[in-house]
Amino acid sequence: PATLEDFDMAHHGDRRAHELYAAAFAGSKDVGQSLKYLEALELRGPDLSARIRLALALYGIGEFEDGSSILREALIGFQVDSTPDLFVSGTILYAEILCAGGDCDRATATLQQARQLVPDDEKLRKAIRELR
């Protein structure tokens, strides 16, 4: 397609394209359109991997509230045992966004809660040290 508006996600089966367009719309501050693409990816519930991409785009343009809420929804009830590395990456990004938005205490508490679920993860330990 020549423009983002020409892309028809209903007729495109490549998951990566949906993720890229969702992130592109998020990065251009069109969160509503971004969420439409995200919805197509989440037929079975929140997709943390896709939400990390969206949150990164929003974080990059200073949209801390939207970025943190997109991640929070996916992290709540996430099955840590299935993919602990993904959980840790999402949690650390969530904490970074919270702190960038001015809520470093909540960010630290979030990392400490995650550490209870994944106690031996070095990335979490490092993130907690860096936030202090």
C-alpha cells in the first residue's frame, strides 16, 4: 500500500504486518488506530510481545500513560511459567515507562513483585538496582 490508510488488515495474513502497523500508528500518536490492529492480534487475549512493541513506540514519543496502560493489561494474569523472559522484558519496560512518567516508587514495587515470581533473573536484579 502507498499509505497506512490503504492497508487492509482483514485481508492480510502476516502477523508481523499487523504488529508493525500497530506500532507505527502508536508512534504517530494515533492510539485508537493502533488498538484496532492490536485487536486483530489478540483473538485469544492480550499479546505481550505485540504490546511491548506498541509500548516502546509510545515510550519513544513520551506517551507514558498510554504505554504503561497497554503493558499493564497484558502483564496482569500473564502466565510467567510459559515464557519468563518475555514477562521480565515486559515488566522492565513497564517499570521504565512508569518511572519516566514520574512514578518511580510504583516502578520499583512492580519490579520487586516480579522478582518474587522470577527470583533468579539477573535482568530484574539489575533493573531494580538501576531504579534506586
